Amino acid sequence: MKVGIALFPTNDGMDPGELAKAAEERGFESMLVAEHSHIPASRETPTPGGGELPKAYYHAWDPFVTLAYAAAQTERILLGTGACLITQRDPIQLAKEVASLDVCTKGRVLLGVAAGWNAEELRNHGSDPATRFALMGDRVQAMRAIWADDEAEYHGRFVDFDPLWSWPKPTQKLGPPVLIGGNGPRILERVVDYGDEWMPNAMRVGDQLPDRIAELQRLADERGRGTIPVTAYASPNDAAKLADLEKAGVTRAILVVAPGDDDTTLATLDNYAGTLAQLA
């Protein structure tokens, strides 16, 4: 099982380029960064999981600027989003951003996407929270068309464009892997429909994760998809529990690094690296 880290890049945390370099040196396979363009001050939508919303949600840097910065300081570590709120971004422009990053990194990009949970944030971007999951699917498939075809066109419910030219094309064949984030009752069908991997929040899914992975693979087999990889976001920093996740079918575990000063963050990475060594 591969092991990576995830974070909200903010001014309160370690420089994300230095953090990516430190993670690469310690043997982590990947680094994912979270996204929120903003958080509406009304705070009408409750925080997922309850409690106060951490300020990192509204202090976060742009993920693609952050990843390009981290890419310039690393050589091997995979760089991705965990997750990009694709329902709040123009798919034609996003396809170009992701393809450009994939070319710059020589194929080191993972594109985690999610539909979003904050209704006011979605509305600020002109997206209807009630149709966000269908919008996510439309935008992912439109981006795939742009990556794959020299003269791309797409005609969907929410995205509709006639033949267009857009370069660069990604280094990775057919584009970076698209990791569909989410834990809801219909997420597995969405993964099978248009995703390359499932990215559940391991902490929120809890003990149901093995059964849901088994269901995912059953659906994938029915569609002739073969085995679909699973990236478990917010995995526990515990070698025995990670080994159990691997037995359940998790192919990548992501450990979350909270914002903190350099010494605290490096100590966290060292602690996680110790867990990684136990797995090896």
C-alpha cells in the first residue's frame, strides 16, 4: 500500500514547497492539498463532522499554484488535490490548468475531485447545491474529452461546447487519474461511471469501509471495469490499522498534516515516517 500526506496549505503552516521536499525525502508517495476558494461568513451550512470550522478552510492557498510551487522543489513525489471542488471551477480552464501541471511535473499529478458540502459557497460560484453531483460528473467527463481529443467537443446537461482546440495535453495517457471524493450512498456508482479511483474519508466511513470497498469492486466487475483503486483520505497513523485497510482493499492511505510551525510539522512527518517504516 502506498502512503501519502494531505494538508491545507496556509500562511499558518510550513512552506508547502519545503514540506513536499521533506515528505519526498521521508519516502511518502504523494502529497495532496485541499481546496476552498472561500467560506461564506454566514456559516449557514454546518461543518462536516460538527464543531467549529477550522480557519484553514478559509485561509487555504490556491491548490494548483501551490502544487506548481511544490513541483519545482521535488522530483518524485506525486502531487494532487484532496480535493479540488470541480463544481466551483470552469471545466475548460481547469482542464488546461491540470494538463499544464501534469506536463510540468512529467506526469506526477493526481486529480482528486469532490462536489462540495458548503451550499452558500457553491451558490457564490453560480452552482446549485441540489444538482452538484450531476454537475461534477459532467465536468469530469468534459475535461477527459479535452485531454483526449485534438478537436474536443462535449454535450452534456451542464457542460456544452462544440469542437475546440486546447493544449497542452497531459503527459499521463488520457490524463491524470481522477479520484472521486465522497462518502454518500451513491458515490460508488459515480466512481464506476467516471472515476479512476474512489477517495473516501476513512475517518468518517469508519467500520463500513471494507464492505463499501467490496461493493465498489462488485459494481466495477459488473461494468467490466476491473479492480478500482481506493485512496483512503484521513487514514489513521497506526501501522496495524493501516495493514487492516490494505487487507480491505485500500491501495493508498493518506495521513493528514495539520497546519503548524516548521518544527511541529517536521516532527509530525517523522512520526508518520516511523509508521511507514513499520508497514515496510
